[in-house]
Amino acid sequence: MAYIYLALILTTWSLTSTAQNYIDLIKFDYVVTPPNTFDSTSTSTTLQETNGDATIPIAINDNLAFLTGIAFENSSASFGIGRSRESMTGLTLKLGVNIKHNSKWSGTYVLLPKISSDLKKIDRRDFQFGAAVLMKYTKTSRFNYRIGLYGNTELSGPFIVPLFGLYYLSPSEKFEAKVLLPVTVDLNYLIGKGIRFGLNFKGQQRSYNMNSPFGSEANRYMERSTNELYAYFQYGTKSGLNFQLKFGRSVWRSYRIYDENVAFGIPLIFFGDNRTQLNTDFSDSWLFKIAVFYRLKLDTASESNN
């Protein structure tokens, strides 16, 4: 499965949600796996991933806010049998606005230029450009719908994802559901003061330019496609600092190297895909993640989100 990871868009959700009375300004997480065995071999590699995100919202008035920030991601492993350990990095600039159009509809519009490569050197193939639109329809003060579209100039070719979602907060403010298909699902429940238990799904698709040699092929890139299922515990302090401990499993994960393109892609389907994979897949595995983030409360009417 090939899904786009839109953590950048989810960061701006809090600015468009009536019930979600907070915004996560700074986030950091670290993921590690046990050894992952390459297909049909005894050779293995350990995968490590690091992600960071910072968002700066600038409110102009009640109907308009500018959004800016930066996101960082890094994946480190041996991506081929006999290949030394490598690091793939993405740096994304976030530039956008959130507009309240009327009492029911609001929209988030974001440009997402980025560098995505092994950073051995920087040339035009290391740069990609993405953009997203996410509209919200407010049904009630605790429930709203979302619809949108995301596109990016992946190294494999143009990739477009339609987005459908919802947000729900229970009257007790103990149960919260954040859904944006096919990208993410987060369901969590307040089980004690400042302590939440949750279930989380994330789908991700990335492509990274590979400047280091891989055989004699030119224009090599790595296409990262993962789906991750987690259970987690979260503890939040009154100061806004939150900690998460996650345990999960990857599903249909791949880190594949190509030197050919497709016509364009949407989730689950690549049109004109006649590519030959240049490396060997390694297995799915268990995932261990720790996360830290700073959450700014937008009002103090309820302490249940601590």
C-alpha cells in the first residue's frame, strides 16, 4: 500500500477545529525495530527513524491565520543486501493559511516545498514540491467533517491523494477520534488524570534521491511505503509537555530502489508502472516509538486534554 503521510496537515487541524482546543507546536519522535531479515536470506538490518515538526501559527484576526514551520524526517538502515548503512532525510518547509469562510466552512491551504535525499550532495533531483487543501465542515461543536486533496512531485512521478476525515470529541471529553483517510486514524481515551490510552494508524509514502552509487543505474531513488499500527500510552503535564510510549507493527512495508518513473499515482495504484526493483525487501517487524511534544491549550475551559 502506498499512502502519503500528512503529519504536516494534521498539525494545522487544531486551528480549524471547534472541539479540539489545542495545537501541538513542537513534536519529536524516535522509532527503532528489532533486526529485519531480507527476503529469502539470513541477512538482516535494524531500522531507525527520527521525526521532528515545528509549527508557528500567526493569527491575523478571527477568520484568518498564517501557518509556517518546518518538518524533519530521517530513516537509517541498510537498504540492500551487502550495502552499507545509509541515511535518507527529508526537510519540509510549511507555508500556508487557515481561513474561516463562514459559520460552517473553513479551509487550510498549505504549500510544502522540501529537500528529500541522502544529502550526499544537493542538486535539482533533491527538491520536491507539494501542496494540500483541507476543508472542514462543522456539524456540531464536537463533531466535524473534513475533505481535501494532497499532491506532490515524487521522484517516481506525480502523486495525488484525496482526503476524507472527521473529528469527534465525546460530551465527557474523555474519548477523542481524529480520522483523515487514507493517512491517519487516532482514537484515544482519558483513563486517568493526564493519562490517555490510544490506538493509532499512520500510512506513509516518501521518495528520496540517492546520490550514492547503486550499481551502474542513473537517477536512482528510494521509495518508502509503510503502514504502521500502534497502541500507546500518553502522559500530559499541566505545562503542556506530553510524552507518548508506543508499541506497534508495520504492515506491507517496503523501502524499494528504482531508476524508472510511473505516469502518476494515487493510493494503491500506480499508472504506467513497469519499474524493476533494484534491491531486496526486508521483512515487516514490531515497532517501538517514543514521542515528546509541546501542546498549547487554546482555552482553559477543560483540563481533560492535559
